[in-house]
Amino acid sequence: TQISYYIKDKEFMSISKSVLALIGFAAVSLPMVFSASAEARPYVLSKTEVNSVGTKYDSTQTEVRAGYEQSVGKSAKVYVELGPGYQWPSGDSGQALLVYEIGVKGDITKNLEGKIKVEGGYGFTTQTTQNKIETTVQYNF
């Protein structure tokens, strides 16, 4: 079943009850997972992306995420971010999003750092999920 949200009699977003339950579970459980350690650090961030294909504007996406970062061992950190977003595609109506990022970053050697993350979001209007995996390796002189 679906739950619909309206603004001035126009449907703003529609979401299934199972997705809503998953969002609620994540929002309640993530702080508890990280609160056991003194090394856990909560934070809030804002992110805006403006995308183009060649020289043609494609879309803008703005996000606000609440996150927790946890130290693991001497040089690694695990982090989780979750929050709302909004996407304005070119020539189409925008949509509300639920966005997330989960990752691990740290030192591999004295001069080598690494990061791997999974990032994505759920579009409430299109009812689709987009995900990406990104790895980064950086050598410091």
C-alpha cells in the first residue's frame, strides 16, 4: 500500500509503507549503533550537484544529510549518512528524494589513503532507486 503526501491539494510524494518502515528503522537505529563509542561523531552536511551532458544543463540535486563517523582501529573510519533531497531535472518536474551514503576510509600505508563508498537515493515521484559504488586511492608525497 502507498502513503501519499499533499501540498495544497497536489500530490507531493507517494511512498510505500515498507519503504517508510525501512526509513524509520534506519533513522532510529543508526544513532544507537554508533552511540556506544566515544569515538563516534555526529555531523550534518549539505550537498548540491549541478549536472550537464556536454554543454547542455541536465539537472540539479540538493541534499541535506545527517551522518555518524566511527573510528575503527588506528587509521580507519566508517561513516553512514541519511537524509532528504530534491532533484530538478531539465524539462521535467522535480522530485523529493531519500539519499544515503555508507563508506570506509583510512590509511593503507604511511603515504597511501583509500576510500570505498556506496551512495544512492530513492526518488519518490519515479519510485526508482539509483546507486553507485566509488573507490578512491590517494598517494601523498
